[in-house]
Amino acid sequence: MLTLTAACGGSSDSGKGGDAAGAKALTAEQMKAGLLEASELPAGWTEDAAAGAGDKYKAEKAECQPLAALMGDEIEGATAGANREFSRASDSGIFAQQIYTYKDTAAATGFVKGVADAVASCATFTVGEGDEKMEIKAEKLETAKVGEESAAVRLITNIPQLGMKIESDVLVARQGAGLTRVAYAPMGAKPDHASFDDLAKRAGEKFVKGATS
């Protein structure tokens, strides 16, 4: 996920995106259609080659595992679809969007709930072992609702081995059986998080449009 490689409600239209559509897994076409393109982002963002599958992270405390899962590229039980990554030259900021699908709505709902519960109970958690151990702080973010339900968190990762601290704003949103995860990591000595709400809104609207197409 970018945090480490960088060292409004859903539709109520019963014709599309309602309970019937939500009970089924998203198709590959729907997942691809839900991704933002560089032309749909504010000026200054350019698309980068998406990174390959990264590491999986395990939290020392089981109740914090949903947050550790946000740091990897795979979500247990979900099928990963398309993804895109973007960078901003002005501050080396990074923004990424990944779309997943579960087999049904219940499983997708369970993941979002797990993230929300973990945000409430895990102010700090640790992943990794030995020299690769990292301590992460988690702060709940208040954002506009995206899709049928969503949860957002700021993950502050200290990487002592590299002398780095990375602050990433992450949102997960559900539409039917589909999920999108968007992550924004502003860089620099004083990271500017102000862009996250706008980026999350843009990504969420595109995701919902794709999932209900």
C-alpha cells in the first residue's frame, strides 16, 4: 500500500444499486469503471504505474487487525479488482484507489464495521516482528458518508529503520458487495491533509457510479 511504498449516501434508486444488485459480487467491468482517472482529479496529479502486490501486515492485537489490513494490498475474503495510484509533484504527495468485491453484501458490511470498531478501540497498534516492527497510531476522521456506508482513519506510521514518519488518510466505503479503499499520503515536513475530503468524495462518487452501472 502507498503508506509504505512511499517510505453522501448511496443511491436509493431501486433500479440500480439497490438490495438486489448489492447482493451480488461486482464484475471486473464495474470495478474498473469505479476508478478515478487523472483527468478527474485536481490539477497537479498524474497517474503512476500501480505497484504490485505488497506485504501483508498482522497486528499484535487481534482487534486491531482490520486496520493492519488497510496497510496491505489484499483483504481477506475479498477479490481485488482494479487499482490506480497518482502522485503530486508539488509535495510528492501520493493518492491511491483500490476496488474490491465480496461475494455478498453481508461480508462487505462486516469489513466496514470491523474497521469502524477498530478505529474506536485501537488508538495505537503494532505490526511486524523484530527489526521490522512498526508502531502505528490511529485517529478517527470525520468525513462525509461515501456509498452506503464508510469509515475513515488517519494512520501515522513510524518507521525507525528509515527515520521516517508517514501520515496516511484512509477511507473504506461500501456499495452493495463492493468496497473501495482510498488512501492519501501528503508528504513533507508539515503534511497538508486538507485535500483528503475532496479526493475521497471524488473517488466515492466514481466508485458508486461504477458499482451501480
